[in-house]
Amino acid sequence: MVSRVNPGLRREIAKLGTDELGNSEFNAEACFNCGTCTALCPLGYQILPRKLFHEVRLGLEDKIRASIPQIFSCLLCRMCEENCPQGVKITENMRILRHMINRQEFGLK
Ligand code: SF4
Ligand code: SF4
């Protein structure tokens, strides 16, 4: 399957996670793919955060959509986040991705 590339995806997602002061909570680009989160996830989501954040950086929307069940069943338990050496806000990033999917796929605000 050929994936569509949306070069503005990172910017669009960051906008959804921006507060009234203009600060964006979305910091997926800080991920350096170390794999620590992979080792700790109680659901065994082997590569979910780092895979998703990589796809966001590359603008691969179709690939992100293919992970919708996992994105919505993540427990937001923060096991991954609390051990991330880069301070990636994994659960907040996940919430923002859910927000984007709810708007695009399900027409929710
Ligand atoms: S632990 Fe942090 S830096 Fe490492 S792969 Fe996961 S999100 Fe990326
Ligand atoms: S927040 Fe989600 S991805 Fe991270 S360890 Fe928990 S279930 Fe896994």
C-alpha cells in the first residue's frame, strides 16, 4: 500500500495541542527512538509510541490511522513516559493524536 504524505501533519497536530498562551504540549519530535518505552508498556505495545512519533514526523497519516485501535486502547498509564530519557510527553501526545482522529475520522470537535 502506498502511503500518503502530509508534510504539514506535525504542525496540524501541534496546533491541536496548543494552549491559550500558544505553548504546544506536543513534543513527539524529541523522541530519539531509544526503545525504553517499548520495554515497559504493560500492554506489550511493542513499538507504539516511537513508531507513531516517527510517522508523525514523516507525515504518514495512513500509517497512523492503521494504529487507531492501539491509540485508543493505550491506558495512558505513563509507565513509558516516566522512564523516557528525552522527556517526551507520551501520554499527552497520545491524547492529542486521539483528538485529531476524533475530529478527522469521527467528526467530533
Ligand atoms: S522512551 Fe522516549 S525517546 Fe525513547 S523511544 Fe520511547 S518516546 Fe522515544
Ligand atoms: S501509556 Fe500507553 S503506551 Fe505508554 S506504557 Fe502505558 S499503555 Fe503503554
